[in-house]
Amino acid sequence: MGRMCLVAALLVGACSDPPPACTTVAIDPTCAPLYTPTFDEVYTRTIRVGCGSTRGSCHSANGDGKMNLSNPATAYASLLDGRVTPGDPTCSEMIVRTHGIGEDYQMPPGGALGASERCVLVKWVAAGAPGPGEPLP
């Protein structure tokens, strides 16, 4: 942890180094997804519940995260604005963060997603990250 990061952590209680551009974690293309990897399912079953709800999540409309994931349209636009590279899960920030278990940049903080839920995210991104209402290719 750098000196400025240490000072910030002491003052505000948290500090995070930026994640790497790509993950070095092996992503298993044969993994078993928890549910169908469409955006609608990803949003309803993972993003809204764990990231963008109004129950105080970091990325809710009132949260302190750097993006608003409180509704499907805003969430999709935010994810495609540099956090998801359609077709490339290993270099998508969303995948790097959800697979960065134990790192300061891990998302969600405090409790990692299970392997089957991480698998859904990988498969959705690998399929080209189709948007709300769009089927998988």
C-alpha cells in the first residue's frame, strides 16, 4: 500500500489500489453458470441485489460508488462505459474485480461472489455482453 493510500485509509477507513487491466486468474470456459447469462438475469439476480440496490449498496442511486447500477438501462450503460469489454472477459474490469478474491479491488467488497455466479458474468461478457431484453447469440 502506497504512503498516500495508507494516509487515506487511516483518514476515511478504506483505500484500494486500482485493479490490473486484465485478470491473471484462469477463467474456465466450461464452468457451470448459476443461471442463464443474459443481461436481464445478470442485472436482476446479481447486480441489483448485490451492487445497485437501495439498501445501501455502493452503486445504488444514493451510494458512494463511482457508477449508478440502480436500474437496468443505467447499469448497462455504466458497465459498457469502460468496465465491460464485450467478448473479452479476461480484460473486462467487471470480471477482473469479481475474480480478484482477497484483493483490495475485489467486488463486491467483503464477500466474493460464488464460482457459479462469477461464471455467469464471464459467459455474459464472452457472449458479447448483449443488452437489456436481448437474447444470447
